[in-house]
Amino acid sequence: MKYDIYFQEAKKIGLEALELASTSASSLSFSLFHGEIENYTVAKSFSLTARGIYHGKFGYAVSEKNDNTTPKYIVEQIKENALVNETKESAEIFKGSQKYTNKNVYDSSYLKIPVEHKIALAKEMEKALREADKRIYEVEISYSEEEEEIRLMNSYGLNLKSKTNILYYYVSAVATDENEETKTGYKISFSNNFETFNPKAIVNEVVEKTISQLNGKPCKSKKYKAILDKSVTASLLNFFLQSVSSEAIHKNSSMLAGKLNTLVASKKITLEERPLSKNMFFRGFDDEGVATFNKKIIDKGVLKTYLYDLKNARMDKVEPTGNGYKGSDGKAHVSYVNPYLKPGKNSLEQLFEMVNEGIYITTVQGLHAGINAQSGNFSLQAAGYLIENGKRGQAVTLITIAGNLFEMLKDVKEVGSDSELLSNGFTCSSIYLKNLAVSGN
């Protein structure tokens, strides 16, 4: 696509500067129901978000097409939007960083795999799941592949491009026992290379997750020594990271305001942002054109930095950290890519041995309603297993865990070695907590 005409039109109507961000995407997805294709979708999309400066004010525009009429439409919308912009925000478009890191994380080999083979693999897993245990009576399999190219250009000659792809199999099973109790287990397996999928391993994990939950019951209400599964840890850290946003600091909605270079978590916690990790979530630049870099957010419990986009960096007179990502309105907000919890030396089984008697939380529900990101207070429906004699024991269900996120991170006794890149972009391990309040029976 040629974008020069956008900048020519911008000059014609007097825009002082223009920035264009385009996203081109394609996807394929299907799902199975009782061995037959239930849904099959192929889609392509394009979106263009633009912002420009007119009379010292920002204007914004969004389009889902790029034809001969789009350039004039975009710049006129920016001008009209700027004229009614009453904010006192300093309008500035970033000219570019001195150096950018580029890594090729796009793998086109999946395009050579026939769709029939991808469907056959799904059917193979469905059949294996149904035959694995007579208590499994329903299976769901879906597959999706997505490809995305991001481009960022501006009036100062900046021209950046990033291309990624990601493939997913979602596999779940539903089982029931003699008491007609129903449980569901699932696995999201993802990669950017189709050949790395291991159907046998996926099936075995889903079967184990599903069957092991049967005959669960509430445990006694009390404080337990606890292990949080890596997926639960990642979900809670996602809320914690909202508090290191400079945007939250300036809105007085963060408990970490004024806490730089102080101990805010256990010394076992080192939490980083690694946007330059060579995986499907790699980003060499943010949506404002600022070069990203790997950084320690918490180093052995000490808060080392807040995360900045351009606007909030100007307010604090500091350098941006490459954390400006745009929403659907085209405006940048603070966000993060590839968060990474540094793993410890002990396996999950070794953590069980350390706890000896306690609880292992594997799932939580109601995060958005049950946790206050500002105060850190949470009360969440949960499930998991008792830890008995240093081993994973009786399944536990219909319980609630409660506490404060910031205090919880101070109570981390160990971080496990079971580090894994999860589908939400977090690389996380299980954590061992000194105590966790659990309400059961």
C-alpha cells in the first residue's frame, strides 16, 4: 500500500504533522462438534488509526478501508476533531528513536500445511479424548490461526513494520462421575509453527485436568499455606501491573505511587517486561514509535520503574519506556508486552513437599468483579486441590480465596521453576504463599 498521498493531503490542509498506524490481519478458524465441522471462518481485515496536529491540537481518525477516498477523509476528520479538541494536552508526534531492535518472529511454514491436515489433527484429538476415559462424555475442539502486520509511519520519515503469526488449538473435555458431578478441563496450545503441536501430550493433559477434578468438595475455612498455579499467578500479576502504570500514578489510582526504589514485594519476586523476547508477542516498538527495551519492573522485591507512554513521560520529565499502546479510539495508553516472572529453582513437586499440608489453587473466576486493581483487595471463586503429605491430594471446589494483592506478593516464600509462556503473553511460574485465606465449609 502507498501511504505518501496521506502526507500530501495533510500538507494541503495545513496539518503540522501526521502519524499513521495500519494493521492488516488474516485469520482462519474452525470448530468440531461430534467429529464434524461446526464452524469454519476465513477472514481478512484492515484498520487504520491516524492522528495529526492542527493549530497545536491533536485530532484523531479511524478507517477500516484504504482506497482512493480514504486519505482525504482521514486528514479532514483529523482537522475537524482537532478543532473541537478542548484538552490542554501538549500535541507532539514522536520523531523516532535512535535505534530499534528487529527480530523475525513470523513463520510462514503453517501456510504450507493443508487445512485438511489441521482438521484431521483436531479429529484425532477428539477421538483420543472420547476413548481415554468412559467418564468423558463431551469434547470441544477448535483451531484458529492469525497473521498480523503492523506499520507505523509519520511526517518525519519514520517507517516501522512488524509481522507476527500465532496458531491455537483449544481442547476441552467434560466428564461426570457416579454422583453426576460435572467438571471441565481444557488446554490452550499455541505456537507459530504447526509442527510443534503434540496432540498426544495435549490430550493427556486435558484428560488429567478433567478427571482429577471429579469428587471435589469444599475444604475447611481457614488460612492455608498455598501454591498458586502459574496461570493464576499470571492473572493476578496482570492486575498488579496496572499499578506500575504512570497513567494510574497521575490519576491517583495506584497504591504504588511514591514507592520507587522501595520494597513492594517479596525478595523472591523479580518481575520484568521483555518485549524483545523472540516469541509470538515480540514488539520492537510501541504504538507511538518509541523503541521498546527489556526492563526490570521489580528487582528482588524492589520497585525499579514505572511504565511510560509519551504523554506521561512528558509530565514527569523522564524518557518514555516504550509502553504506549493505542486503543480503538486511536489514543495511546500505558500497557505492556511479554511480562516475565523470573523462575526459582524448585519444581512444582518440590514446592508441594515444602508446603507439606496446604492448598493448591489452579483456577479462579470473576477476576474483573472480584478484584479491585486500585486497592488490591480481592475475593474470588476458586478451585484446586489440597496438598497432603507433600503431594497433590483431594480435589477442592466451591471455595473463595480472599486477601490483598499487594500484601500477597510480600508473602511469596518461593517461586517455582515451572516457567511457561502462557496464551495471555505472560511467562510465569507457580508461587508458594505463606498463607492464604480460604472460605469453604
